[in-house]
Amino acid sequence: MSAYRHEGGCHCGAIGVLLETPRAPDHQVIGLCQCGFCRSHNARAFRDPASHLTLTAHEPEQVRHYSFGLGVSTQVICGRCGVYVAMLMRDGAGLLSVMNISTLADRSAFTHPGNPSDYDAETVAERLARRRAGWMPARLIDWPELPILP
Ligand SMILES: [Zn+2]
């Protein structure tokens, strides 16, 4: 189904990333969320409902979850090397995600300069609706328990 597979992870290897997507990396759109968290990591965000993200905890004790703002999602950060990997949100029985494209080994193939985006004014309902329309399904392998999310 997905023509392109991109692998990566955090710097120390505790968290593995696999992105499966139908489009070539130079045809993907990158988002530059303007919130303080994403700017402090200089994160290059990728989400696409036609793509799929797999996160593997090679060392589950290094997985850190961090939530802020509206508290409807959690950031995934490596506790050892500090890399910001992805953001997760529950959607019924499933999970939706946006990932940091800079965690991929072939990150430089994603040549889109990035669209700045500011979501600060959203209500919870607006935020959930936008994510359900635009985020990508995710699965977690050997993962520790997720924090309680709405
Ligand atoms: Zn790490």
C-alpha cells in the first residue's frame, strides 16, 4: 500500500520511528508549529491521514510523555537523548499522531521549507476536529502505558 518507508528514531536509539507513506519525500508538506514547545525543538512536523506512523520503544524506560496546553495530547520525548519524536492523541480505540520529520535518517530528502502555523486560538473542539481530519494513524510497539488523555 505505502510506496515509501522511512526509518529513524531518537538520537540514542531508545525510540524507533517508521513512517509509511504513499508520496515521495520531496512531495510532502512540512508544518512549523509556532507554539513554544515546537519552536524550542525547532520541530519539523509531519502528518498525513494517508500515511502511517509506527513507534517502537526499544528501551521503554526511556520513553517520556509530556503534556501541556489543552492537555488533549502528549508529546513523546526520549528521556536519555532528549529528542522530540512525535505527538500522540487518542481517537476512540485508535491513536492519531504527528511526527518530527527530523527524526528520520533521510530527513534531508524532505525538502519542503515548512509552513508556519499557529493554533493558539483554537478551542478544544476545533483542535480535535482538525486533528481527526489531518493527523495520521499510529501504532505503538513495546510501549509503556500512555498517560490518561481525554
Ligand atoms: Zn534517545
